[in-house]
Amino acid sequence: MSASEIRNATIKSTMLGIEDHGIMTFYVHLDYGGVQQGFGGWALDDKPAGRSNKRPGTAFGMECLIRILRVLRADTWESLRGKPCRARIEGGLVKSIGHCLNDEWWELPEVQP
């Protein structure tokens, strides 16, 4: 198991939308002072059921968005840009995102439901 590293960051930009494979997802792009890294990429919706090509939303997806906003003290997704935060990195990947001053974190689960 690799040691974790905590880095201070500023949110450079965000993405919330449907990516090119039709999957609803999010990214929070972190800037560590010249070096950038993304956090996210999880499907916020579910696979289509039956003959439909529509991907239904999930409680997991909504919980992801709510937890990020709460931890970073943001009222809207758009207001995340420019906010300071912290990133917990393991094996080169951002595993959780935290408030810049308080010891509050939100971690993506190891396995997506």
C-alpha cells in the first residue's frame, strides 16, 4: 500500500455534464501551483435498462455532488472555481478532496455502486 500525500490546491475549473460516451460525470480540476490534476470521472447515472438508451440518474450520483459542495462550502457547482482545497493522493491518484482549513474530507468509494 502506498503512502498518502496531502497537497494544497486551488480549483482551476470544473466539469459537470455528459461526456462523449453519454455518461453523466463530473471533474474537479486541481492546480497545485503549476501542476494540475483531475478528481472525479465517476458515472453519476446508471446503465440503460431494457430497450431504452436513456441513462437514469442515481442516488449515488446526487450524493457525490452534494458531498463535494458541502465539504468545500459551496452553494453551486459553478462557485467551486477558484476555491482553495486539499487533495489526498495515493498512488498518484486523488482519492479524496478536503476543506482547506477544517479536517473535513470526501472520498470517492473504492468501488462504484
